[in-house]
Amino acid sequence: MRFGSRFLHPMVWLVTGEVLVLALLLGFSWHLFLSQRNHPEAVPSWPIVAPGADRRSPVPARVTPAPAVTAPSPPPHSGPAARVPAVDLARLNRDGAALEQAQASVVSRLTAALRAYLERVVLPAVLRAERASTATSPATTQSTAASRKIP
């Protein structure tokens, strides 16, 4: 088998494509990780506009809350859980389900393509090779004199 003919196999292209996709995903996630490290506040804080304030004014009036009796708040967390932003779990579940459906679709299509390749290309070639080898077996074509041991 020549070196160039190895690149004609579909499995080589599938593995190469998967490695390329994984490398791109790794690079993108690393980029996102570094951008979050440099900018810790992802969501800007917007001022609260009072209900009676003019919304067209460039500087909105801030609402000052009335003093109320509140329960003492727990001490602020200093661990990694304090830096985790709030997550919309319903949206996260929808996105996860959509990703799983896309992955299942890709896997089923690749499986069907591989099965079709095996049934249409590989299996007929193997069957032809087996028929040809049984028809012209070296043991059947040799004479008995040629197959005797020479002392």
C-alpha cells in the first residue's frame, strides 16, 4: 500500500475531521476562558429608574428603597461558587437537549453511511476475493507429483 493511497479511506477523513473539530472547540473554549478571566463582571449593572421619572432624561433618577426590617444576611461567600453567574436552567436544559439531538442525528447518519459503505463496497470486494481464492487454490492446481516431498 502506498503512502498516498492511505488518504483515500473514508475513516482517515472521519478521524481527521473529528480531530479538527475538537481542536477548534478546545481553542474556542480556551479563548472564552481567558476572556472571562480578564473581565470578571460579565453583566453590567444598570441603574433603576423611578416609576415617575422622565425616561428621556440622560441621567435617570435612582430609586432609594425605604428602610425596612430585614433578616441578617449570611456572610458573603469567598469561594468559587460566589463567582458563578446566575444560570437559566430551563434554557440550559433546552440547549443540552438540542445538542444531544444534533449529536444523535450526526451519529446515526455516520452509522448509516458507514454501513452503506461496508455493504456496497467492502462486502462485495471480500466476497469476490473469496470466490476467486477458492476457484484457484494453489493446492487444487498442483499435480500430485509437485506436491510430494522431495528427499
